[in-house]
Amino acid sequence: MSLSRDAILSARANWPRVDVPAPELGDGATVSVGTLSLGQAERIRNMQDELRETPLQIYAQLAVESVKNADGSPAFIASDLAAVVELPFTLLERIALAALKLNGMGKDDVKDAEKN
């Protein structure tokens, strides 16, 4: 079955996602980490140069870009970054690693950001 333009562009809810344990947020809590769009992946890659002095903040940016609501829409907006940075490091690291794995970006992308 060939999909129409509208079907393709509205299929965000069907993009692959993984539930990441979030015990820091409560017993049994999870967050949904989803597939990044090209635009989101590009923002992550572009941030590597911006984060030379604070490289671990890329974990927070990965969370902002990859955490999804039930309908597949982003859970956060860009202006949430300052609040997300204040979440527990262990949670942000778990989210970031899940996002990298799900999106085929690999740990080297974060390591490259940390080196710069």
C-alpha cells in the first residue's frame, strides 16, 4: 500500500519509540524516547560546536528533542532546555543514550561533542 502525502506527514505517532525507566521521577515512571526528525538530528549535531564549554548539556538537548508524548509529538519545546538541564544527570544520560541508540547516532556523537 502506497501512502499519501498526508498519511506520511501525519504518521509521527507511528515512529519507533522506546520507554526509558525514570525512577528519579517516581516508582515505575518511564519516559518515551522517540525517533528524531531530520531537523531535530541536525540541531543536535549543530549544538556540538556550541557546547565546547558545557559538553554534557547535549544530554539535555537530546532529551528536549527526543522525549515524546503519547501521540508522538515532542514533550518539550526549545524554551524548556533551561528546566531540563536541572533534571537528574542519571535520567538525562539514560534518555540520551536511548535516543542515540534508537536513532543510530552512536556514542561517538556525544564523545565528539565532549572533546570539542
